[in-house]
Amino acid sequence: MKITDELSKTTQVVDTVEPPVQPITSLDEVDLEKEISKLSKTNRHINFKSETLKLTTVSLLLSMSTAVSLITVIIPLGITNINLGFALKYYVIAISFQVVGVYWGMIIGLLDGFLQFIIWGMSPLFRLTSAIGLALWVFLFWLLNEKIFSTYTTNNKFRRNLGLVLGSMIILTIQPFASSVLTLFRVWIETGSQSYGFVSFVSAWISLMIFDLFAVILFATTTCRIQLIISKIWH
């Protein structure tokens, strides 16, 4: 009886042991369609999570740019002698290309103009030209720092700092000028006065160069550190 029980237990153990995995000796033994389908599903899942995270980040950046623009309501312009809310909003939008890429960064600039129209009202054409100016603002930062001067990939500290300085000077020249040209055409369309449009062009150019200066300085002094943090998060 004991011998029979032992034999029965031995048989059960043998039955429960999985057969050894046979090595694949030929591609014909692999179900390529099944494996490709698995990889495709995995990639779709990863891409979905990535896009969801990116959209959440875009919403957060847009909320931040809107929130900091309200600082001027709390701290009047006469106290700081600078439109602090305006400068901080431009700074947040400038770094957006580092976080979510240039495509979404430019969309944030366009959407900010739409939100400002909802909050503050004013002329729809004014908000449209402001939104276009913000999109151009993001594009210039991306073009100069990512493509032309390679600010984030160069290991030479002098070249990196030189690129930041030159890029900042170019942005402070091009972006205010382009936005002022948009202002000229906007005022010309709204008032029908070419001379008043030119006066608005000069006024906007000077004002934007002053306001943008603060945002550009903030960007130049923090962008490399932000890039380091973002690279650690995404990778």
C-alpha cells in the first residue's frame, strides 16, 4: 500500500512538472504576425500614455501662463515699474517648448491669446495678433537654442553661454519688431489711420523690448537647468 501511494505521488509530481521549453531553431516556428501585433499594442499603449501626459502638461503650462498674467492685478505696474505678470507669462510660454516640444508650445501661445480674450475681452483682432506673436516667440526660442546654437547639447560652457547671449539679442530684436508690425496693421485696420498705426508701431516696439527683456533674462539664466530636470524626468 505504501509503495502504491509513493508511486501515485511520484506520478502526480511528474505530471505537474512543465515540459522544458524547446529552443527556437527556425523563424518558421515563430508566429511573426502574433509577435508584431503584441509589439504594436504595446507601442500604442505607450504612445497613448505619452500623449495623455503631454496634454496634461500643456494644460498645466497654459494655466500657469494665465495665472501669472494676473499678478499685475495684485501688484500694480506703478510698484514694480515693469509689467511683472506680462513678463512672467512670456517666460512660462518661452520654456514650454522644452517641456512639450515646439508644436505644443506654439499652440499654448495661440490658446493663451484666446483665454486672454475670454478673461479680459478687448478687440478680437488684438488678441489674435497677440496670440500670433506668442507663437512666434516660442518658435524663435526653439529655433535659436535647439537648432542654430545647440545650447542643450554642447559641452563647451563658453559656447553655450555665447549662444544664449546671441540668441537673446536676436529674439529681443526680431520678436518685438514682428509683433509691432502686427500692431501697425491691426490699428490701421481698426482705425483706418496709417499715421496712428505707425505711432502704435513705435510705441509697441519700445514697450515690448522692455517687457521682453525681463523674460529673456529669466529664460537665459534658467533654461539649461530646466533642460537638465526635464531630461531626467522624460528619460
